[in-house]
Amino acid sequence: MKEEMEDNSIFFQCKVLDVNDPMMLGRIRGVLVTDNPDDILNGVQDPPWNPKKDPWTQRDPLVFNPLIPYYIYATPKVNELVQVMFLNKDFKYQNQYYVQNTFYSPTSIFNQFNFGANKYTGTGMQIKDPLPLKNQDGTYPKTINQGVFPEPGDNGLIGRGSADVIVKENEVLLRAGKMKGAQLQPDVLPVNNPQRSFLQLSRFQVIKQNLPDRTFIQLQETVVLVKYLIEWTISNPENTQDKFTGAVYLYQLKPDATVNSKNLTVNSPVSDNLKSLFALKNFTMLSKEDTIKFINNFIEECNDGKNRLDSNQRFPIFYRPSPLMFSKINLSIPTGTNANPIEVKNIFEIYRQIKLLKGEKGGSGLIYAKNRVGKPTVPKKKKVPDSKYKNLPNTVAAMGGDRLYMLSHNSQIPGKGKINFDNSIYGITPEQFADIESKTSSTVRGEELLELINMIVRFLVTHTHAYPGLPPVPVTQDGSTVDKILIELQNAVNKILNTYIRVN
């Protein structure tokens, strides 16, 4: 059966033994997973295999050429799997080529152990399923890893770590440091890194134009401490003769967060140590209509500054039924208040008519100013960014990173020395960047520099002297001052210079 499968095979799995091709052509040395490398090498005779001289030569049967063109250089690592093919599979280890094997997960591309590479083959059923990077509908379960790997439809050259090149339909991204952490970890969601270094080349079909901010007047609620509390109660709400007896209480409240305009409601508890009785009016044998008028008249008197209230310092005032009255009509409270239907009907009909102003909803309310009921508000200006899009094809090039260097081989800053670019052909090291830092200067922000120049020119043009030969008057004819210019000069180090974008 094994021989029959080999006869039908097109690709064979090969374990990578060595990738240090002295010709740097991307070749590897490897052996089929079903073979022993020593057995293969022992078969090399006339003369016998020399382990020091023969590796990577034409006598080496374990050398495989890359099937992918050299222009796309992607060499596997030692102990990874590759798929190999032979021009004639009856004569293995001759005229042989390899292509990269599949990976267990994009998070394992730093180094894919050969056993895990078979996850998505017929022999991978015993390998644990990797952590998915997306949901089955294509959405991301979390946004932390969104954008780290290429999306379907885009092309990419993927590095083993944090660097890659993404080619979209109308955009090219060159990135390094795309995720946080030193390297990718299998079955660990990578976290995208906004502070990556990047080069982006884009072509857009529209251009966004920023417009002046739109200004709105928005009423914003202010939280204030309630100073007085009005509560009414009826001692015989169960009567059927339309004769009600009760009282209206006015309490002065102590300052506390529980009695501010946000927390004090129709059913919020108020601690006894926070309120003291300030005024009281009783009523006896009044009809339901007269009871409503009596309570509302008391509220109106408080609104007008009567009942011994200070006419200037009485607000805010909150009115409501007593906790016992409200508990009988509050459906959210479990039945157990012993309220009968007649009580509920009478209290509710009175409750819904208690109000300061006609047309408002009855029951309870906050009087935050004379004849003003509701939540206290103040007008506040709110600016909203405005913009429009214009159909105008345009191209954009952007470069970003924690620090940017624009370097020339042909220039140097006088007194700082010339940058040494030796040994940097394959990349500038952190140690070399430290030397480059001292031989570069900050770039200048143009608009901010013009502001300072304009300020100095205005001073020169509009300044005066008290007498010939004396220093200029500190304040010029248009209001410019020496002190302001000196302050701007001191701020220029941070305002005009950008120390993170450097040139030589």
C-alpha cells in the first residue's frame, strides 16, 4: 500500500536540515521524512562522501533548488517541512525542487516545527486546532489583531516577524513593528501596534476638505444641591365620602450628594438627619379637588417666596408625595403595603394633578428657579468638525515612525561631522542610529516659524523710541511687546523644531 501511494505521489514531504547556501540562491539541504540522511549520504561513492568538502556541491544529493523564482526570496528554517518534487520520481535526490510547506497558523510563522505543518493535511487530525484569527463570517472577534496580517484579495510579502509589504488595489504598505511584542507566538492573538514604522503610497478617488467648525448651542444639565423638600400626605386615603384630611410639609435639606438634582427623585430615600421641618400646613375634610388645590397652593407659595422662605435663596425646591403615599401607587414595590383599590385610586388621582405650572406632567418636580420646573440647564457652545468630500483622484505618500531620519550621503552639518554609512548596506543598527542622532538636526515647522518671524517684523515696523538713542518702547503702536517675543523665542525649541524628524 505504501509503495502504491508513493507511485501516485507528486509532492513529497522533506525535513529541512540546513539553509546556509554558500551561493545564496535560496537552496536548502533536506531529506524526505521517510528517509535517513546518513543512508542517503553513504550511498555516495567514487570517492566516498566527504562531510567537510562535499556539502552544497554537485555531489550533495540533499540539495534542493527553490521552485519559487529567486526574485521572491523565502527560505525556510531548519526543522521546518517543505514540499519537494523530482523531475523523475523514480530517481530521487536528483534534479529536485522545493516549495514552502503550509503553516499551522499565521501566528506560528516565526518558526514552524515540522510536525505542526501537517495540520491541514490528511495526517493532521491528531493536531490540536489553532486559535482562529477571525470568525467564520469573516469578522474579527477582537480588534486587537485586525490589520496585522493581509486581508483576502490583497497581496503580501510576509516577514517572519513584524515586517511585511502589503499591496492592495490602490495602495502599498511597507511596515515594520506592525504588532506589539518581540515576536509572534503560536495561538496568541497578536496586538496591532499603532506606533509602527511605515511607508504608505495611496491613490484615492476623493479628497476630504475640512470646513470651519459648526457651532451649536446645546443645553447642558447642571447638578445642583436641593435646598428644600415639599412632601404631602393624606391620612384617610381609603374614604369614599370625598372628604380628605392630611398635611403638607416643607423640609430644609442639608447639603449632601444624595439630595442633589440628579439623585433626588420621586421615590429616592432621604435620610432623617438631612432634613429638618421648616413649615407645615394641615387640611381637614377637603374634597379631592380642594385637596389638590390646597397642595398646589402650598407649592405656589414656596415658589413665590412665602412660608418664611428667603426670597433670594430658596431654590432649588423639590416637591413630591411622602414615601408612604408613593409606595401605595408604585407598581415596582411588591404588594405588601396593604393598599386597597380605593386608596390607590384616590392617591393616584391626586398625585397626577400635583404641579406648579399648568400643562406640565403632574406628580413631582424640581423648581430650580421661579416658575421654572425641570432639570436646571445652562447653554453651552459646542463645536462640531465639518467637512465635505470632492470627487478628485489624488495620490498620497506618507511615512511614519517614532523617529524619522532623512539622510544624504553628500551633505553634513558644519561642526557635527559626516555620517558614516559603512556596514549599513543591509540595514542601519540601533548603535549606528545613536551616532546618526548626534550628526543630524531637528526639522522646522514652517507655519510656526512664519508666526515668529511675523511677530518680530511687526515689532520692528511699529516700534517707537522715547528719545533718539534710547531703547525701543516695550509696547509698540500695534500692541506688540518685547516680553511676548522673548516668550515665543523660548517656546521655539518645542513649537518650531521637531526633534523627532531629523536631517543632516
